Amino acid sequence: MKKILVVLLVAFIMIQFFPIDKTNKPVNPGMDFLKIKKTSPEISKLISNSCYDCHSDETKYPWYSSIAPVSWWLKNHVDEGRKHLNFSIFATYEPKRQIHKMEECVEMLEKHEMPLESYYLGHQDAKITDAERQELIQYFKKEIEETKIKMK
């Protein structure tokens, strides 16, 4: 049993030498969802606190992001989040894609799939109430309609 613990400890120490890249890409405010949609400060705060760490190039990595293997899981999660939706480059999306992404936001919020429960563990400020969830749903629906009108 002692040998197993020593091997596990050595392995844990060794994997610390393989850190994740925490570099965020430079952000162009003119491409950012909150700016191009002229989002109110209240809604901006909700979206920033609950979505931007995984769905933008403005990730604020917590202290535990320096500890492998948690860091690897976290980095993969952020990379996947950005791949599906990156609010920092929202202006580069064609209007149809913007609508689709906002519809997905509505769907994820309605199903309580986003923000992820696991995200709340280290980010209590990301927790949203049912009322705030409804505000976000209504906000995205309004933006969908406005984007559709602009497409005509």
C-alpha cells in the first residue's frame, strides 16, 4: 500500500510539469457580443459572470487551474466552450449563425444546462436565480428577433 501511495505521489508531482496554456487571445471590443448588441449593464454582468469564462477569450483562470489533472479538464472545457460559442468574436458570425447561437443559448438556459452545475463550485458569482434565467431568455429572444429584422 505504501509503494502505491509513493507511486501516486510521484506521478502527481510529475504531471505538474505539464501546465496548460492560460493565454487569452487579444480581444477586439468591436467584435464582442455585449458591445455589438449594446447590452444593458445588468444583462452584461449576468452574461459575463455566467458565460464568459468558457465562452469568450476573456477567461479568468481560478487558482486550481494550476493543478494537474484538474487544469487539463478545465482547459479542455474552455476550449470546447469557445469552439461552440465565442462571445468575443460574435461579430464575425454570419447573421444566421448568430441567430442559431442565440437560439442555443435560449435552449440551454431553458433546460438549465448552462451554466453548468460544476462551474458553480468555484464561481458562486456565476449562479443565476430563476428570475435572472428568465431575464436572459427574454433578452436572447429579443436579440434573435432584432437580428432577424436586420437580415430583411
